[in-house]
Amino acid sequence: MTSFTIPVDLFSWEESIDYLNRNPLECTHLVKNHRVYKLLELPDASLALLQLSQKGEQLVVETNKQVAVEMQQWLKAYVSNWFDLRRDLSTFYKQMEQDALLAPLCVRYEGLRIVQIPDLFEALCWAIIGQQINLTFAYKLRLRLVELYGESEEIEGQALYTFPNPVRIAGIQPEDLRPYQFSQRKAEYIIGIAQAIIEGRLDQQQLATQSFEEAHRNLVNLRGVGNWTANYVLMKTYGHCQAFPIEDVGLHNGIKLLWEHDRKPTLEELKVLAKSWEGWEAYATFYIWHHLMKWEREAKF
DNA sequence: TACCAGGATGTTG
DNA sequence: CAACATCATGGT
């Protein structure tokens, strides 16, 4: 057992776990009793069960096994990335003060940080799975992929999975996924990206050293990755705050909800709205997603 | 039943 | 280059 803490400031644990708890088909983490459990594959390929909780101005990280000091540093960086803890949120809030759409959300969800997908392969797969289908179906497809090819352990009476690694996915065929209602194309995209990673043509660390524009070019060069997916990944894995998935239907629906007009914005209207978000488009988008998610959840009951 | 879904690609005019 | 067609099926 290893335990350490990360100091946090201007951070809402409750909003963060509320976001993590947004879908019951989620299987790579578990939210229970204000704690988050996650099964993680460490750099040395061993599995560790993480348990996160909040205690005052600290985020408490506990593992189910003894972890060496250098691995603790890796875990600390992982968790900091996961919840984007190093971001200076006050700059975002200041810029949004005069924004009609965002100002109220910044007050209501103060301390919410973008919940990242620290692993590039996972982020790409999730984005591709979600292309042009409803989220409920997307979660079902993701669950099947994870059940088929992820590692699992039981915690709190529930199975937790690691997201499959690219080595595993690179060895399968599209036909292996077709019975699980993956389209032929999506299966090809995901397997192709797994192969690009294991062949070294796509490298998470390398993209991390590149500028937003350069990383964007390299991402859209992958088959199955267009502008929306590239921006989604630049936002959710690399924390580029200027990443803006402007084609996103969820964003459009969120604005429809916040707007007085009972319709979705056109692309041109969205560009005008987003002018005041410059440099913080990813955060504006995430807050709108979060708001829409909470509204839809309310509407069901 | 028709239309929409956290789009991308390939073809056509 | 812009406008279509196609993918592929669940959810509402």
C-alpha cells in the first residue's frame, strides 16, 4: 500500500467526480462514496488499483500495492494530468466574466477542470467510437472493446477494466469487432491507429513536444482522424486549451440549451460566440458539455 | 417512422 | 473546391 497527497487549489472534486460518473456503462473507473477507483497499467506493465479521494485542500492517492518512489512520481504526474491540476483556472474565469454564455457556468461549476484522458490511444479510440453515433451506443461499443481486450479486477463488487493497450488491438482483425456492432470502418481506424503506435509512427511523447498546429497536422494525417477528433484529443490528452472541437454536436446542443433561440447555432454563429473564448476554447467547450450532461440527467427524472 | 447521433472518407460536379 | 453519398445502428 502506498499513499500520497497532491495539494489542490480552485478545484471542485464534487464536480469532477460528477463528470466521471456521467454514464453507468463506464467501466474503466468507478465512482463510489466520493471516491474514484481506477485500474491502471503502470509503465512497467504491472497493474495498480488507484483510489482517489479528497481531504481538505489535498487530493489523496492510494494504491493497493507498494509503489517505488519513482513510480509515485509518475502516478502523481498521471493524476495531475488526469484532472488538469496545474492549470491556472483564474485566468479562464477572468476572461469569461463578460461572456453571456460562459460566465454563469463558471460560477456554477467553479473548480471544475477538464477531466483528461491521459492515454493517447484511449483518447483516439474513444473519439473514433463516438463519431456520428449517440453517446449511449458509443458507451456500449466501448464497454465491449474493454471487456474483450482489457485487463480486469474486481473492486467493490464491480469489475474494473484497464483500457486495452495498442499491442493487443494491433493484433486483431476488423472481423473480430464486427459482431460487436463496430462498423467496418471504425474497426479499421482503431486497429490502424494501434498499429501506428506499436510501429512508432505515432508517439504520445513526441506529440507532447510539438506545437498545437504541428500535433494537429500529425493527428489528422491518421486515417479516421478528422478535425473534430484531432481537437478532441489535443484537448483531452494534451491539455491544449485552444483546442476547439467546433463541429461537436454536443457543443451545439449545449449552446441551444443556453441560448434564447430554440435552435442550434450555425458554424458562423459559433465562430462569433467563440471569439471571446480565444485561447480557452477547450475549457468553454468542456463547461458546456458538463452543463448539458447535468441538464439531460435532470430531464430524465 | 423518421430523424438524429460527441464525423470521416471517398466520389462527383 | 463544395456538394453529395456512404458508413451502420441505436435511441427517441
